[in-house]
Amino acid sequence: MLGNPSVSRRRRNEALKWIVHLVGDIHQPLHAAGNDDAGGNDVSIELVGVKTWDGINLHNAWDTLLVKIALGTGRRANTPRNIDALAAEAGSLLGTEQLGTPRSWAAESNQLARTVVYDFDGFACRHSPQDVIRLDSAYQTKAASIIRKRILLGGARLAGMLNQALGGTQ
């Protein structure tokens, strides 16, 4: 639909928005996890050393707070200062990382959820902890590194998909 000029501009625009959204989501590990905790929404957390509001959860941390740490954007949703370098780095991944398929991207994310996201004291399979989980600086550093790579990889893969759909080059 996206690359079909006979489809209305409005429908192609909507298709583009869905593609961007879904490719971004599938690269977030908790969007591909199944631990009976609503993708980490039922896991209350505290980021040690990071001033946050009360009631944050693991999903929110991985979707927002740790992303800001990974990209160095501060408390607001600012564009990273090094956006051009990030874009170049993402572009270079198209040559070194396989484009893969959405199924393989989901499998990668699921593996990261199982081996990184849920790697904290108090974790038990298919059980949401009752207490607030404290995620220390070592966890945050590891998470930020994973998140940064997933954002860059997701961006590179999205670009590859769009180039393919719209008849551009890889």
C-alpha cells in the first residue's frame, strides 16, 4: 500500500505511520515479552540515582526513561545533540546487520527481555513482584546500551523497509 501510487495519499500516510510505529515497538524488548505482567506494566520500579515520579513501571522505564538516558536527551523529549552521528551509525548498520524479518526482530527482542530486561533481583517467571524493584546503575548502563542499539537497528531496518517498499536502494 505504501508504495502504490494508486492508493490515496491519506491511506499511504496512515500506512507509513503504522509501519514506523510497529517497527519501533517490535525493537523494544517488552513489546515481545510474555511474562504475565502486561509487558512490564505490572512491575513497579525505581531507578537508583534517577529522580522520577512515583509509580513508574518497568515498561515505562524501557519505553521512555532509559531511552532518554541512552540518547542523552535529559528529562524532556529533546532531539539528541548528536542526531547526525546517530543517523550515520544507524545507516552503517544496514551493511553489517541483516535486515531480517519482523519475526526475527521479535525473537531478538524476546531474547533481550528474557536475558536483560528481567535480569534483576526479585524476578520470578510469571509473577509480578509485590515490592518496588530497585534498578541500580549497572542495570541502567546495560539497559541504555541495549536500548541505544535497538533504536539504531530499528531505524536502519525501518529505512531498509521503506527503501524496499518505495523502490529505493538499500
